Amino acid sequence: MKFYYSPGVCSLASHIVLREAAMPFAPMRVDLRTHTFNNGADDYYALNPRGYVPLLELADGQLLSEGPLIMQYVGDQVPEKGIVPAWGSMERYRLIERLAFISSELHKNFGPLFDPRMPQDVKAIYHERICDRFGWLEQQLNRRDYMMGAKFSVADAYLFVVCNWGKIVGVDLTAFENLQSLLGRIATRPSVQEALQVEGLV
Ligand SMILES: N[C@@H](CCC(=O)N[C@@H](CS)C(=O)NCC(=O)O)C(=O)O
């Protein structure tokens, strides 16, 4: 398997999950400024015309895109690890609910804050929206060790990555105590530390 990623962006969540699963894979670093990989030798658009990461290339050559799907695919390969609930269970729908929340309400609202073309007053609207969503999440995390309850799941890997962006674009999450405790727990996982190391982020 080949895993296409770029340091620190949303692909880091799938990277963490691959390491949680202890599945063998070749990390393929993509330069998102030039949309090339293999040190500029190969055109990433030829592989993924949408140009974004993450992308997982399976042993038979099939390509899987979209982080929430990749994380669930990887989790399903190692059911004994328990990082995704079983298909058909109510818990699985709860996981998908959380992944959709992180993707559409957090991840995609952070995007404009990274865009230098975005006017400051528009950025302020996204900033407010993100803080509002984190306020709701903070209440949800009351008496929960992880996003899904007592156990780590792929949703925690995704949340961890999105929260890290707050430090880069000036979204201060320190007042959210439940969230901070959760992030602290996630950060201690070997999978997280390994992925951060490989991506050159520590
Ligand atoms: N819907 C995609 C979005 C992935 C995405 O937004 N990737 C960003 C990094 S966080 C990216 O690669 N951007 C570079 C580009 O679009 O050229 C997913 O959830 O996997």
C-alpha cells in the first residue's frame, strides 16, 4: 500500500490511523505547492485529478480518497484494534456522525483561515463559527475520555489534527478544558508521536 500525504494537513489523521492499525505502507510525500511527488518527478494530478491528499493506493492499484473513508477502511482491516465500531451497529453511525461533524463543521471551516486571499472580516466570520462549533463539542465531551466515549477511535485522530491548526491560524482553544484533556490523551499515543516524527512536525 502507498499512502500519499503532506505534512501537518488533514492527511495526518489517516497517517495516525495507519500507524494505529500497524499496517505496512509506503509513505509518499506530496508537495502541495507543485502537486508533485517523488521529489518533483511525478505529477500528483495524474494520480488524483482533485489534487488533494490523503490518498491510499491499495496493493491491487485501487485508489481510495477522502480522509473519513480512508480512516474507516483502515480501521475495518484490523477489527481487533477496535478503532472503528462494527458495520451495522448504532455505534458505527455515531462514528460517522462525528467524522461528518469534524469534516464539514471544523475541517472545512478552517480552510478560509489559511487562505491569504480571504479578507480579514470574512475570516472573522469563520473564526466565530469554528469557536461556536467547539463550544458545542466541549459540552459533548463532558465525562467522555474520547470522542466516542471510553475508547480511542479514528474520530479522535481527525479531531487532533484539526485542533492543531488552531495554533497556526490563531484559534485559541485553551479555554475548552474537556477538549484540552482529550487532546493531551491523544498526543501520548505512540501512533501520533510516530506520525508527527515521520512528517517532521516534532
Ligand atoms: N474532502 C477531502 C479534502 C482533503 C483536503 O482538504 N486536503 C487538503 C489538505 S487539508 C489538500 O490536500 N489541499 C491541497 C489542494 O487542494 O491542492 C478529504 O476529506 O479528504
